[in-house]
Amino acid sequence: MWFFCTYIIFGPILDFMRSLEVPSSDFGDSSLFSILFIANSMFCFFLFLLFAYLAFYTFFDRNKFLLIVSLFATLIIPIAFRFLIDQKVAFWAFGVTNYFPHTTFKYYYSDNTYFAIYYIPSGILYYFYRRIIALQEAKLEEEKLRNEAEIAHLRSQINPHFLFNSLNNIYSLAYDKSDKILGAIEGLSELLRYALYEKSEKVPFKKEWNKILQLIKIEHLRLGNPVEFKIELAEGLDNITIPPVILLPLIENVFKHGDVQTEKNPPQIKAWIENDKFNFKMTNKLSSMNQKDNQHGIGLINIKKRLEHIYDQQASFVVQEKDDIFISQISIPIND
């Protein structure tokens, strides 16, 4: 394919050079020897391309002088090799030559230089083609690493906040000498292992949901008799994958800033699929003692940033406050 594309550019030049008055080669009568000489010619042309590519690959960014020297060598070595096989080895082994037996290297060289007009530029162009592809791949890899580092940084801000709140919960149980403290510590251990060491870019929704239930259980142990969450999960969610620890901060936010004691407005969780997107909606009544703090804002901002890094503009995270009701909703594409 590369030879075909470059021939469109350099082919007319090569044909023009061939049309000039240069003596043609004198193949023998034997087709076997003709095949040998043709194969040797093709190998010579391949050396033009290969040496030109290697010259730029080796010296283009290192030493321009050696690059020029290597290009001169590219003009000589392939023709010298072809001359050795065509005129010397073939005559010594079979008593035949491609050109007339008395052909000098000077004449042979001048008769073959026009092939370099096609094959050497082809090798150079191939080098720059590969170089552009490599630079593009390096740029994409750098952008990927930068995004991964940014996501890791965002998660590092979310996880300590989660840890401090959970430790406060356990402290409350320990202060009251509650017999529920062992269950709370066990649940916290599993949650922290998931939040801190889950390295997958995506996890099944079921895995994140199990951690949500664990978090709710821990908070219930601390609060004693909170109202039960109103949960509505649609069918078909088991096959959905989402970023890890993307929903947990929303649940944590309910217990930190919401009213979980009023039966009239219990916290509500709804998850469903619509228009090839996974939707998760959290609704809760704000506590009358609620005061927004910096950590509250960071948690929500981090969720939005993580979704932008992973899904670009395909995902959305919307929060709104109506009277004393706080609503947050995440929408993630499921066909990415």
C-alpha cells in the first residue's frame, strides 16, 4: 500500500527518467537468470527505501552531518551490492551477467541512480509518516496519564472525607459503649478497602450498590432509629458498569447534611435506564441544622470533575435545592 501511494507521486518522475536515452539492460536468454536478476533488482530497491528510513530514524534528531553522510551511503551501497551480484557473482557462478560483461561500475551506477529518485524519497516519507503517528500516540498517552493522575487526585480528596466521617460514627458508638461497634468497624473496613484500593476504571453497579447498603447500615448503627430509605431500582442494572466510588459520596452527603429522622420526607434513591443512559437520583430533606461546608462543596465538585474526565460531555451531574429538598442526579452513558 505504501509503494502504491508513493508511486502516485514519484512514479511519473521515474517514468520520465526511464524515457531518457539510457542503455537498457541485456537479459540473457534463460528465464531462470532473468528471475535472479529481477529479484536482485527488487532487493536493491528495497535497500534504497530501508537505508533512507534508517538514516532519518537514527540521525534526524541527533546529528545532521551523519544524516547527510548516511544519505550519500544510501545512494552508493544498494547499487554497489546489485553490481556485485549482477556482474561479479553471477559471472563467477554461472558465466552470465545482467549487463554486458565489460560494463564498468561508473556506467552501472549512472544507469541505476534514477531508481533512487523514487525509492529514497519513499523511505524518507515513510519515516515522517511513522514519526507523526508516534507523536500522536505519545500525545494521547500523555493526555491519558494526565487524566488518570487528575482522577486519582480527585479520589484522594473524596476518600479522606469519607474516612473522617466514618471514624466519627464509630467514635460515637464507642463513646456510648454500644455493642454495635464491632459490626460498624467491620463494615467500615470493607468500605475503606473498596474506596482506597479499587483501581478499576469501571465496576458493576451491583458492587457499588452493595457498598451503599453497607454505608447506610453503618450510619443506621450510629443514629439508632433513622427512617428507612425509599429505594426504587429498575430492572437490568446488573450489567451496568460505573466508575467506583461515584455514588457513595451522594449517600454520605444525605447523612451529613440531610434530615434522616423525619418519616414524612424519607431519603429516596432511584436508579433506572433511559435513552441508553444509567440514571441515579438522590432526594432528601435538608436538616434544619444544615450548614454547607467546604468539604460538602468539594465532594460534589469532584464527582462532576471525575465524570468529565471519564465521559467528557456525555455524562451529567445535576444538583438542585428546592425549599428544603436537596436533589442530585447522575446520568452516565452505558454504550461507551
